[in-house]
Amino acid sequence: MSGKPILGAFNQGAVPTIACFNKAKTALGVDLEALIAAMQAYINNNVAPIWGTPATLVKTTDFQPGAWAMVFQDNADQAGALAYHDLTPDGLPEAKVFVKTTLDNNDLVSISASHELVEMLVDPAINMMTTGPDRATVYAYESADPVEALSFDVSGIQLSDFVYPSYFEDFHQPGSVQFDQMNQVNEPFQILQGGYQLIWKNGQWSQIFGSKEKQKAFAREDRRGHRSEQREGTLVRSGREFSDEWKRKIKESKEHKPRPLF
């Protein structure tokens, strides 16, 4: 175990192993081994061919050295009690699935787990962003949020829809290519009725929603421990570090005395 968390590039050049383990007291509503098998097929047949993000899922009882993690917990309060953070003890990506919170929202644990899985595979450092149709706005690379109300069957288990890389490429014409796995999105950056998109605008994070109903539902959700909180912290730290570095370079340039040419 390393003493200092790795905050940047994860397992470059290697296929990650993801340790999946259950610490929740609430019943998942699905057999964990069956869910892991379905999510492995989901990665192999759906996610990896599109995003180039293979991974191997294994059932464990706790974190494993050198492995990413997917942890099933009751809620964010349990996460705090168990001292689970945003990364594994090795500083590697960790996805949290809050079982009781998910069920209280009348959602399926399998959809929440696959949602977190595909987003962790696509953006493990939670720091990918892009420009889009509004040039004054930066859009987070969240691959399941815009279509999060949709799911499809994998081995008898419902798993989350996800968008394709083309979704974040605003030069595509409507209907010209496929934008999500279920082929329900018609154009880049479209947010379906049950989805939302995390954006950075005017110096802060906010959300745009596919419908007023989704906005109301979102406001009622317990968002603690969500990726959006981690993304906000990452960008704030990055922005502060960039600003400090820029100020240092300006100061150095002012103090530098040019040497004569002759």
C-alpha cells in the first residue's frame, strides 16, 4: 500500500481489476455474483468496444492491493463510519453504490451499480471535461447521467444505458451516428427526460436537466458521496493550483532582467 494517494493517471497500459464487495446491511435486491457476472458481460460486450475500457471484475470481501473497487454500502453515513473515501487505500478509483439510498429512491441497485461502473471506467480520475454547444460552458464527461432513466437487459438483469464518445462531439449532425447504447439520443449533448448534465459555468458547478420532473426528483435525492462532489473538489483544487502557478510565473517574469545581446 502506498502512503500517498495517486490522484492522476490510473493503471496506464494495464487492464484494471475491480474488487466488488458488499458492506451494506440492506438486501441488494439482486444476487451479487449474478450482478458481477452481468456487469462483466456489460463491460466486455457493450462498454469496452465503444470506449476502449476493458476491466476484470472480481468478488471480494474488502479492498485488494493494486485493484480498483466497487463498494456496496447502505448510505453515505455508513461510508463515513467505515472511513471509506474517494479512492482505495492504494489511491486507485473507487465507485460507491449506496444500496438503501438507491432503494429509497425506488431505483434498482443493478442500474445504480452499472451507472457508477461505466462512469468510473470512462473517467477514473473524475477530471475529464469538454466544450459543447454553449462555448461559455464546460461539460463534465459523465457517461450515464444524460440517460440515467434508461436501462437494458443483460443476462436477466437491468443495467444502465450510457452515451458514446460521439455524444461529446458537437460537430455531428442529428441522427448522423449513434450517440448512446440504446440509441435513444438523437444529437450531441441532448439530455433525455430522465437525465441531467453536470456543467461548469460562471466559476461554479451546476446541473441542467432533461425535464422539470427530473429537476424536482434530483432535489430530493441524497447526493452525498456522489461523483459530482468529487469532481467539484478536483476542479477547485486544479483551478487553485493553476492560479498559484500562473501568479508565480508572472512574478518571475517581472523579476527577470534580460541579458544584453551584445
